[in-house]
Amino acid sequence: QQLSHIRSWAIALVRSREKMPTEKVERYEKTIRNYLASVCNHEEEKEALLNGKDELTKSQLQTACSVSYRVTNPNYVAGADLIVKSLKDTDSIEAF
């Protein structure tokens, strides 16, 4: 799953688990458990997450809520930079 989904689903579970349909809660928890297990370093903890016997703790949900999901675009050029580059000489500036 995308990290943005992990984050938003964890926030949804924290804020309104009791209002959500059971199937949706189970699906969100399963996805979050898989994510937490994938970043976990301890085998016992990883197994416990994947088995899913216990409810996710506040700490685990907080970890999922704080996932950094934004990726910078290495090809991004700010609009102002594009304008400055396009206005190379006096004629182009006057035409602008």
C-alpha cells in the first residue's frame, strides 16, 4: 500500500474507529499491521503484528500516523524559475 494510505487509515482508526464498519476496521488494521511488520526489526514483534491477535496499541497507531509519505520530485522547477529562464533578453521581457 502507499504510505499516504497507511497514514490516513491510522488517523481514521484513532479518530473514529467506533463509527466505522467492522470490515473496514479489519482491513485498515491488517494493512497497518503489514506495514509495521515490514519496518520492524524484532522477529517476535513482527510475528505478533502479523498474527493480529491483540488490538493495535496507541503507540503503534501513532507510529503509523507519523509516517512520512511525501517524496520530493528531483525534476521539479519552481514556476518563478521557469519565468526567469524564459525572459532571457530585453525583447522577451517587454513582450511579457
